[in-house]
Amino acid sequence: MHIREELQITRPLEPGHEVALALLLTREYVARLFDECLYGPEGISDQQFNVLRILKGGPKDGYLVKDIRCRMIYRFADVPRLVNRLEASGLVKRCENPADRRGSRIQITAKGLALEARMFGRHNALCQQVDRSITSDEREILLGILERLRNDHRSQLEAMQKG
């Protein structure tokens, strides 16, 4: 369904407006699919799952909060708050950082590893479901376009934050 029809817009849209709406609405559909099928049933958020995946794939001694932040999909997430919630649930723990006592290292616990493992298959299945809508050639084109958009807007945001 065309974006104008889906959002019941009767007037023509500017090309940039149409692209922005299509990206945002598509993100909403994909996020809702993951929320309904994966995160919600486990009682965690997509951002908390992202932290667990980062920690699972990281070094045994864990990451500093700033290291987690730069690996997050959601760049403006409140990582200390996410870590606090995960810690309260027993999914991560804070450990002393011998290199710098001002910051603790965050490690995934056995309970966090078990949750991530339980979610892993469903996560992969959902990713495959998203991917099955496009061909491999379309995937490469889409990924290239999205990378260009990210690079352009990342530069814009960095310039705004400096100025």
C-alpha cells in the first residue's frame, strides 16, 4: 500500500517528506513486530535486548557504559538507566574496573545469557521474516541507500552538536 493511501493523505507529498514518512512508518511496523513477538513476552525492551547482545558478544570482563553506548542501535538511549534496570532484574552485574575506579565494567550474568539464548531463535526467525520481503539484489541496494542516509544525517547531527 502506498504511504499516502496508508496514512490517508490526499495531497501530493514532497519527495523528502514521503521518504521520511515511509522510513518512520516502516520502522514502526518492524519495531511492533519485534515488540509483540520477542521483547514483550520476555518483559524487556528492545534497547535492553540490544545491551544484552552487546555484552554477550563482548569481552569476558565486560564493557564500560561508554563502550556500550557507542555500540547501541539507539544512539540516544539512556544507557546507565538501561543498565540499572537490567541489573535490578539480575541480567547484568557491575564489576570493579581495575584500570579506572571511576567507572565499573558491566557484565552479562548467567541469567542474562539464558534469556538471550532463549530469545536467539525467535530473533533470528523475525530477522528472516523481515528479509524475506526483498530479493538479495534489493537487499544490497536498500542497505546501500540506508547507509548513505545514515552517513549524511550522522554528519548533520554531529555538526549540530558541535555548533
